[in-house]
Amino acid sequence: MKKHLGHIFLVDDNHDMRFYLSDMLILLGYTIDSYDNATSFLEQSMDISPAVVLLDMRMPGLNGLELQAKLDALGRKTPIVFISGESNKDEIIEAFRLGAVDFLLKPFNREKLCQVVDKALDMDRQRNHEFINTDAVRRSFATLSAREQEIFVLIVQGQTNKGIAEVTGIQPGTAKKHRATVYQKFGVNTSAELISQCKGVELSKLMQVQTLTEQ
């Protein structure tokens, strides 16, 4: 059974290019949705992961840069790889400024295309993993009381029960009980597990979101 390598949204107004790339990439193990213009892509595509947008620069209606900016405004974070037969230096610079993974000039070889596409798919897998993990941490954090949230932050900072007691003014035994509750609500058994679960999560943003929720 052929391994599913990831999904590609191909947006190119050139019929022959869409047919050639779609056929080749499907044979290699990718799944493809192709569109002949940016508007069709916006109206019909689903925000899935892992995925990459393989995007032509020059198209009728919205061009590649305009679609890239539109996706950013909509909060769609799918990585973009540009493909173009004719683009000037300013367009290329702007594409990278807006976060494009790469910019391939036609004609390009299959090996280079697959290398760049796989890089973009790996980036999207990582982004999606971080999003899911951050959401899980946020949900667990929201179940903590105000005191438990304070203890949680100190645990993640590496504080012992004695250190937590000194910072907060509570007894070490009370700190130990709060620690156990935090562990239970996060589904972990040690501070190392909790710290690992929270890796990459900005704790200050958790506190800000919780504050806004309570207002």
C-alpha cells in the first residue's frame, strides 16, 4: 500500500501544468486538490494538515502574493511554496517576507520540488502538533484555581515545594498538595513530565487568555 506523504493544494491557472504536476505527485504518494484560480481555492479548500499550498504567482484575478496575504489575514497557516515562470525580484522578496517556504522558478526538476514540498509538510506537521499541544495545555490550565495556576507556573520554572512556599508564603506541605492537584489535572506524575508537556507554550499568554476569560 502506497504511503500517504501529505496533501498538496495546487493553485495554477495553467491547465497543462496542473495536469502534469497532479499526475506526478499523486503517483509519488501525495494527495492533490487543484484549482485554476485563487478564488476557487478560497471558496472550496478545507483547512487540513499536514498540507502545503503549491502556488503560481501570475494568475487572473488574485495573484499569488494577494492570495498569500489573504490567507494570512484569514489566519490560515498552511505553508506556501511558490512556483512561477516569470517573477521579478520584488515579488520574490515579498513572498519570502510574508513567510513563503520557498520559490521555485519554472522549469524545476522533480527532486527539487519534492524536497521543498516535504520540507513544507514537515513544517506544517510541527505547527499542527504545537497547536494541539498548546490547546491541551490551555484547557488543563483553565481548570486550575488561581492559587493552582500560580503553583503551576512555579513548578514549570523548576521550583521545589520549599521554593514555592518561600515565594508564595504558604507551607511546604500545602505546596505539595497543590502540586499533586496540578499534576492530576494535567495528567502527569512528575515535574519533568509537566515541563515537557509545556515545552514551547508561552505561559504569559496562558495567563493573559485566562484573565480575559474571567473579565
